[in-house]
Amino acid sequence: MADAGRVVAGTARGIRLEAAPEGTRALTDRVKEALFAALEAAGALRGPFLDLFAGSGAAGIEALSRGAPAATFIEKEGKVCQVIGENLRRAHLEENGHVVRADVVSHLMGGVPAERTPFAAAVIDPPYGDVIIEHTLELLGDDERRWLADDAQVVAKHFWRDDPPERAGSLLRTRQRRFGETVLSFYTRQP
């Protein structure tokens, strides 16, 4: 079994996660620590968490482990969705995790159902070189689709040469942080 790292903190701390099939890039512990320190400082783990292009589910599982009340994982590949389900079981967090097999853009175009609470935080982690980040940010930042709560935090993980927009709808980029080839771009919803 390939390894996708471990859960860094919280109730599932130390649990090793199974990697998704090839073609996905796992979050390193260093990137996870920086990402979640920022989300926790902003209070973004008090509400539901959205893991887009979920891969192994490491981001959403880390959020659940650190106290997020729920996490939704959007991933289009069936085998990868099975890995997310297995990782949720491994971390004993399956009760609060919801795996959706769907194309991220198609799913986001539908908007949030009226009965669902908007997300307090989201992570966008498509394959490097995929130009989908900008469109994904625009859909999340579209207030009429109601994906995000007021002051929601969105983090896009991308290759250092890619530069997502400073603004996408109601999302404003507040900072970027580089880790080798990887950059985290942090956005805050400002309705």
C-alpha cells in the first residue's frame, strides 16, 4: 500500500493514510501544518469543510481530526473515492465525512442545496498544471451559489509558476506561502 502521509494533529493524530492511485500529489506534513495553522487561526474549522479534488482525502481528514464538524470530499475517480472512504474509516472519522463522486466544476455549478450549511473552509488541490483553479475559485466566490459562509477561508494549492487571480467573485487573495514547488494561496470571502 502506498502511503499518503499521516494525520498531523487532533483526534486522529499519527494515523497513516493510504495514497490515492498515481497521478495525485499528497500534502506533505510541512504544508499541512502551515495550511491548518492558518485555518485554525482564522476560526475556519468551526464549520463544515470542503475538500475539492480530494485525492486521498488528507485535507478533509485533517480538518475533521482538528475539530471540523463535517467534511465533504469531491473527487471524480471511483477508485480514489474508495481510498477516501478507507482513510476515513482508518481515522475513525467516517461518521462526519461525506464522499461525493463528481467532477468538481460540474458539482460546484449546481450550488449548495437550501438545507445545507455553507462551508467555512475549502481546499482546492487539482493536479499541477491544471488550469481549473481559476474557474473553481470563481464558482466558490459566486455568492448566488451559496457555497461559502461569511468570512470563509479558501486555500488553493498549486505549482509555484501558476498564479491564480487575486480576486474571484467575493474571494480576495490575502497572502501566498511557498514550499519548494508548492504554493498555498489563501483567500477570504468578503461578501
